Amino acid sequence: MRIGSGFDVHAFGPGEHVMLGGVRVPHSHGVLAHSDGDVVLHALTDALLGAAGLGDIGEHFQDSDPRWRGADS
């Protein structure tokens, strides 16, 4: 049996909403992130990749890659 553990962290910043599990939640702040900053989906993806032995989310979706700027999770 393989088990994966994932996490994601983003600071709050200017904005009008946060993304949680693919749901746009109105909020007085947004999150500072290269993509949409959805900590739920990013942590889930990180855990699934780890359980499959495929590294972590940062190896597949690098924040230095302009293709992922503002991308939906």
C-alpha cells in the first residue's frame, strides 16, 4: 500500500476571493500565488503524486514556468 501526504500554503494578499476545492469563495482578500492558489486541489494533487511515487506538485507545475501563470487548478 502506498500513502501520499500533500500540503500547500499561500499568503493572503489583495483580492476579492479565494479558491477552495475548485469553488470561488468571496473573501475580503485573495491569495498570493503563481496559479489560482487553490490550496485544497494543490494539496490533493501533491498527495496523489506522492502516493504514486511521481514526486511533488512543484516538479510538474513549476512556479517559474509562465505556462502556469494564473492557471486554474
